[in-house]
Amino acid sequence: MPLLTRIRGPRDLDRLTLEELDQLAGEIRTFLVDAVSKTGGHLGPNLGVVELTIALHRVFESPKDKVLFDTGHQSYVHKLLTGRQDFSKLKMKGGLSGYPSQAESEHDVIENSHASTVLGWADGIAKANQLMKRDDSHVVAVIGDGALTGGMAWEALNNIADAKDRPLVIVVNDNERSYSPTIGGLANHLATLRTTDGYERFLTRTKDLLERTPVVGQALYDTLHGAKKGLKDFIAPQGMFEDLGLKYVGPIDGHDIEALESALARAKRFNGPVIVHCITEKGRGYQPALQDEADRFHAVGKIHPDTGLPIATSGADWTSVFGEEMVRLGEEREDVVAITAAMLQPVGLDKFAKRFPDRVYDVGIAEQHGAVSAAGLAHAGVHPVFAVYATFLNRAFDQVLMDVALHKCGVTFVLDRAGITGTDGASHNGMWDMSILQVVPGLRLAAPRDADQVRAQLREAVAVEDAPTVVRFSKGAVGPAVPAVGRVGGMDVLREPGTDTPDVLLVSVGALAPMCLEIASLLDRQGISATVVDPRWVKPVDEAMAPLAAKHRVVVTVEDNSRVGGVGSAIAQALRDAGVDMPLRDFGIPPRFLDHASRAEVMAEIGLTAPDVARQVTGLVAKLDGRYERSSADAVDSVEPARD
């Protein structure tokens, strides 16, 4: 009987021998490759933490002890060991989340899958334990070497080190990578720690030698031991951590369960903050992952488990369209440079980096620094393009506002995975950018509807040298081009109403253009005429918007962003400012965190589909006509959903 099927909770691990634990590690890797190849998910990171997670749950007693993961994408093994072994719907509606989830298990704590947060959480929990006299509860924070480059991690370390008597174990999972190889001064320091003999082993060998030396041997050893700090820096330079007041243990082989347990047990007994430095191998045990130099199968779609090759390929995606256009821009303009926050390949800058290696800057997981550095670059005469997931720009809002916009710096932010991303859950949906950026003076924001517009609007953005610009686009495959049939001001008209007295001005934002054209078609069947317009640049609101709206009876906005403070709100304010008093309905994402599911399932759940919008607009126009004597239910039912 396989060992894995006998594990229903962490304490089931206590009965296993070391040989059985090694067998269990092999079974877990086999399970992960088989399960994740069918659903997609974070494979490489989890293959690398199998032994480490086993050791953590052997030494600590979750959920009494809090085991916290940063960023959480390496928690699949943790899920398996805490009784969650049905991965058949991983990241799908109704299935397991790809990250820790409080709704799933009492063993899960941090749901936010943004990096560098775990040490702040751990600091807070450890403080509460001390305050509440919970002396039998421990806190262990698992953080990768990539996440340790984030500024928040170092702010937390500064606080953690200030309490010498507050127990807290920090496990640095050092695989030399975040998505791709980790960069920066910290990465170099960790590399030094990996490749030098440890101080303790050196000191032990020296003690044995000197104790055999007559008369002066013990005195020399005492002197040597007294010079511990300088010697440690020379032989195993962990002094950076110990200078902060943190006890350092390691480096430890992250695939040696016995060594891991020993190190973690020592750290657990220490009455203060301890760093346990573990060296792991991302993608361990799966040859296709180890051969993937880009990111060791950090995240995969559905793949063939034997070869690691994708089972199906889709057309061009938004990210690759941007990446290819960046290369063309780089060839035309020597002043264009690129910035990424440890995500060179995921945001499509790998081709630019290969073509122009001296013009790309990976700042590590440090979006705030990336934005400020971009301001400096722009001030000094170049044009930086900072490509980042839309959800991660939230972290750099103050820098966009006070460093880039206030100083009128020509910086272009390219937001990948904007709108509903779906399967990665609440913290990965890029649903706040068009709301929070509305308040930034001078900022200009573009929402391309197709690949052609990504290319065109990226070029328009980098042509702006006196203000920040933003270009945001969706996740996944980009659909066919949506041609314009006319132009009003700077806005593209996608559909004309065919009448001089149209009913609805339908404002389509970004990738929702095909949906808005479908809405217009459904309205047409009800005898409701609609103009469909794509503003292209949604901030500032085009001056032609108000006079165009005044020619219609109602304005409807549809956006892949929060309804609170989004494009619809901005247009409503612009109409009020222009004295255009008319009904406006804004459709978008409600102000709540969305459970993981496919993009289509999430949009159906929140009513952001063509039939849903068309039904509500039909009812609104009927109300304006005073036609409510007709059953609104009849009006709703008469709108047919689109055919597949």
C-alpha cells in the first residue's frame, strides 16, 4: 500500500522511519507530476520542497504551530500532508486552490500570494503568542531566496531581530530562483554561503588539531573562538544575518530529511529568532523540469507527464505580442530600456533581454524600488518600460504617484494579467489598477482591445516623455483583430447604430470589445440601437465623450475592472462636469474577492457576460420608454444567449 495514501494529517508522519520518509518523498514527486500535468499549476517549486515540507511537519505541530508560506505556490506538498490529496480539480471551480486557503484547512494561514509578506505575518503572530503567553506555540516562516529580495522582507527582519527572546523560525528555501535565477546582492551573498565550508566544521577540525598541540594549543583555540565574528565572515559569511541579531543555521541540504529535522529541531528549541538556510533544487526529480533553464517548470499548463511538453498550444497571447513589439521598439530607440521585478519571462521581456542585455534591469521582487528606479532613469534621459502583473503594481502605488507622476517622469508601466485572471484566485486578479490609478494626476492609461492595439498603444505610450503612461492587457490568448469603423476624437467607433437617434452609447474597455459587440447585437434584436465605442485611452476621458454621449439616451460602460472608482465612474464624472445629464450604467467587477475558477466561470458568476448585460440594458431602456406595463421578465427572456 503506498505510503502517501496513509497520510491523513501531519502526525501520521511520526510513525515513519527515515527509509519510509524517503519512499514517501518519491511517491509525492510521482503524484505531483501526474496530477499537475493534468490540470496545470506550479510544478517546479513543489518538486523542490518535498523533503523540506516533510521535515517541517515532523518537527512542528500544525495547526498549533503556525507554518506560513511565502508566496504559497510551493504549498502543494503541505496540502498533501494535511489531508488534501484530491488534486483532480486543482485551481478549478470547486477544487483545491493553487495557494494556501483558510477555507480549505485549519493548517493554512496566508492566502495572499504576493511575495515577501510572510515575515511580517510571522512577526505579528509571534508577538501575539508572546503577549498571550502561548509559550507552547511556535511560528515558522518559509521564504524563498527570491522573495527575500523584497523590501518588506527586510523591514520585517529588522523588527524580528529586535526581540532577542521572541521565538520565530525563518526557513530560507534557497533554490537560486524566484521564477528565474535570483539576482542582486543578496543572491550573491547566499551563493557565497552555499559554496564555502561552514564555520562550525572548520572550528571543530581546528579545535581537534590545536588540542593536540602542547602548551599553546588551548590558548590559541580560545583566541580563535573569541574571534568568531571575523572568522565567520571569512569562512562562511553569514555575518549579514547575525549582524541583525539573528541566529543562523546552515546551509543545510534541503533534500536530506534527517539533516533538516536536526536543524529545525535546534531552531525550535532556541528562544529567539533563527534563520535556517536550506539549499533545494527547483524541479528536483523530474528531468524535463531540470532541463528547463528558463524557470524549471515554475508554472505549467497541461503537459505530457513523460516529456513535459504541452498537450495543446493556443494562438499568440497578449504577453508575447507585447514582448515582440518591445524588441522592435528597442531596435528603433536606443533610449528604451526594460524593467522587471523577477519575472523576465512571465511578462514577455526575455526576448528583449536576449537582444539588448545591457538595457534590461531585473530589480528582484521589489516593485516599489523598480518604480522609483524608473523615475531616476527617466530623469536621466532614457525611457523605461516597467512590465509587471497588474495585481503587483498595487504595491508600488505611492511610488507611481509621488516619484513618477509628481516629477512628470516619462515612464511606461505595462500591466500584464489585467482584469479577471481566474484560476490563481483572489490575489492574482488584476481588477484594481484602473481604479487606483484614476487618482494619479497626469497619468494616461490605455486599454488595448486586440494585438494591433497593443502594438499601437505601446508606441503611443513610450512617445510620452512628461508623464507616466500605462498599457494594460489580459491573460492568455489574444483574439482576432476588432476593426474600427470610424473615429470620434481619439476614440475608435466599433459599431455604428444605423439611426440618427441611437438609444445606447456602449463604451467598451480593452479586451471586452468582442463582448460589447455581442451585447449590441442582442440589443438590436430588441429594437434597441447602440453605438459601440472603444476609448483606447481610458484616462483621461476623451473630450469627445460628452458630446457623443449627448446624442444617445443612455450610456453603458463595460470594463474588466472593479466598478468602484473605475472607468465607468470616471466617465460619469466627466459627463457631469460637461453638463450632460443622462442615465449611465456601469458594468464591471463587484467589490469583493473572487474565488478561483476559469475566467469564463468567474465572469458568469458576477454577471459580466453579454446576455447578462443585454438583459439589464433592455430593462433600462424599457423603463425610459415607460414600457413597464410589459413584463420585464418577458424582456429579459427574449434576449437569447450567444451561440457557440
